[in-house]
Amino acid sequence: MKTVLMVAPYFIPRRRVGALRPFKFAIHLRKFGYTPVILTLGNPDSKKTAKEKDLLSGIKIIEIDSPFDRTTPKNMSSGKSRTKNSFSQSMMNWIDKQTPIDTWIYLFHVKYHSFFSEIKEIKPDIIWATGDPWSGLWLGEKIAKDLNKPFVADFRDPWTLTKIGLRERSEFSSDRDQEAEKRIVNFADKLIFTSNQTRNKYCQYYPDISAKSVTIYNSYDNHLARSKTGKKWNFEPAKNKLNIIFFGRFRRLSPAKPITDALIRVKSIHSEALTNIMIHSFGQPDSECFNHINAAGLCDNFMFHEPVVPEEMSQVLIKADLLLLSTSVEREDIIPSKLWDYLSVEKPVFSIVPNPEVAEIIMRSKAGIQVHPAEIAEIAEILISFAMAKKNNDSVLLTVEKDIPDRNIYESENTTRRLADMFDELTTDA
């Protein structure tokens, strides 16, 4: 049994999309001859579920403790505390803007010798690191160099080649980001991307990486999708409504605007259909999304539920008439991670995303339909058709196709097998 060090700054129980990819790899790697050791940021404010503890049993996790964590903000009181917090936030934003890669890098520099000594004792055979945060790739590269071990860099999203900047960058930090990305891309023995669109973009920009780059999709996991937790989603959608579930929170990267704009059109041309549509999401939307919904007078068509943990996901999804995918029109090379979760249940997917690769996967899986987010009129017509079908008890539109193709190629055990095969290639003669 070989050992792989998995550098994943975000990992369970941190409730972020980026934490699930390394988690789903880690719980299956031992089946393919690799003992995973996780190097991650400590997250004392969150707890693993019983199912997560069971799946991670026997897996060593090295936590890097941090005196601060801006990814899990605390609620501040009003008055002076809020004013002080606003000033502190402005200062932190300025520091973040000027810092190459991201501000986690300061912590990794300070703590490096303490956790590196523990890593040396483990004697990993290969280093795998994922980003973002992009300092995860920097850290993985550094450890691989110091140990003289093969290095696999996993790009969950585009880094400097993205069209949508998630963080404000200065000219200095932007230049250093590009230098760091180029160095990591060239140094890595293998590069992994989560969509062919992103891989193609990087291969065009860095032509020499084609032979060492692959696409390994995100995935759904049967351990979570079919988990028997004993808990139930304590909500029953109205049976007379077209219940559209968006399993996430509406925000900048997963905007409510396309579906909201379509509902505005439905409101103007078929008010009866509008009254039969309900959009369910999880977590409060960001202010931009909520303000757009509110200004359109559509608050009655949206319900914002409390988030649920992954193993309770299937109990939510099976109550949908449609499962909604939505992402920023600028993210044309991204496959929303929700797609893979949706494929774990037999409910139709309504995809409003710009990446044609998603449409190919949906078509291959007979999972639903896709419309470009700019096609508001078409989205509205589809919503009307589905809403009236639900009202008239016409099940044809809302029934999944018979003879659904085997979707197990998108299950995490199979994507982990591909990862392990890559590890074998790099460690056989190491």
C-alpha cells in the first residue's frame, strides 16, 4: 500500500463545494492501493456528521490551525463592533488584494516546519494538491520539491485564465499569480482539470502541457446519495406547484438572475403559470440576487431553506419536479458541481448554464434539457409548459426517460479509480 499526501486546504467538515472533491477521492483510494493522508486547514467550528466520521475512519488528517478564518465569518454585534469590523474588513481586503496567490500563504509559511516534520515521518510516495485556494497548489508544489516526490496539481476551476475574478487583484499580485501558475503548471508531473473546456483553455495557453493533462470530473457518491441517516427533510413541497429545486445558495457564481428574468417574462405572458411555480434553494441568497427577485415582485415564487448536509441530499432532491442548474454566463468552462449530485437521482434536470459540455453529459445520461442563460424567452416557454403540465396532472413532461443509461461512470469510486491509475503511472518506477 502506497501513501498519497492530499493537500486540500478545504476539507470536510468545512461546508464548501471545494471540500467535497478531495473527500470523495479520499474515501475510495484505499480500494486502489493508496493510503490517503490529508493536509488541511483546521475548522474547529464545524463538526463531521456520523456518516462522514465513518467514511473517514482510519484516514489520517493533519490540521493546520489558524488564528483566523475569513471563510467562516462570525456574526458581529451592532454599533461600535460593526464599525470596527467594517474597518478591519477593509484592511483585510486591501491585504488580500496585494498578496500574491492568497492570504493563506502567510499561515502556510509560518507553520510549514511544524507540519512538514510530520509529513516526512509519513513518507508519502506522491503529492496531490487541489486549488482553490490556490495556495494549496503552491503548498503541494513546495512539499513535492522538498521531498523529491511526484506532484499532481488538481485545478478545480481556472486560476488566472478565468473570466470572472473572485478576488480583487493589484497589478503586482496579478503578475505574481501568473508567475506562480506558470511555475506550478510546468513543475507538475500531471495536471487535472474538472472539465474538458478548462483543460482545452489551459492547453492552448500552455501548449507543452497537453500530454500530461487530463480531465477527471467531479462526481456523486453512492455512500452519500443512498445514505440511510434516519433523518428526513422536514418540508413537504406543495403538490399543486411545479417545484424546482436548486440545491445550493443563489449567489454571484450561481445566480438567480436567469430564472428570475424568465419568471418576469412568464409573469407578463402567462400569469396563471407563474402562480404554479415555486423555486426552492438552500441558504440565504446574496444581496444582489435577493434584490433582483424582490424588485421583480417574485418573492412569493421563491423559498429559501436551511442548508442540509450531503447525506441528506437525496431526500431533498427526490421531492423535486425539476432540478435546476444555474451558473454565471461568464463561467462557460465550468461544470457546476450540482450536476453530479443531480445525476444520483432520477429527476429531470433543467440546466441554464453556458457550457456545452454540460449539455453533452445531460444528453448522454438522458437526464434533462439545457438552455443557454441568455435565451430568456425559451426558458420562460419551458417553464410555462412544465407548470401547466403539473397543474393539469400531465406527467409526460415531468417523467424521466425510460432505460436511463448507466451513470456509474460519474460515481466517485470510478473517478477515484482514474486518479489511482494516474498515481500508479507516476510511482511505479519512483
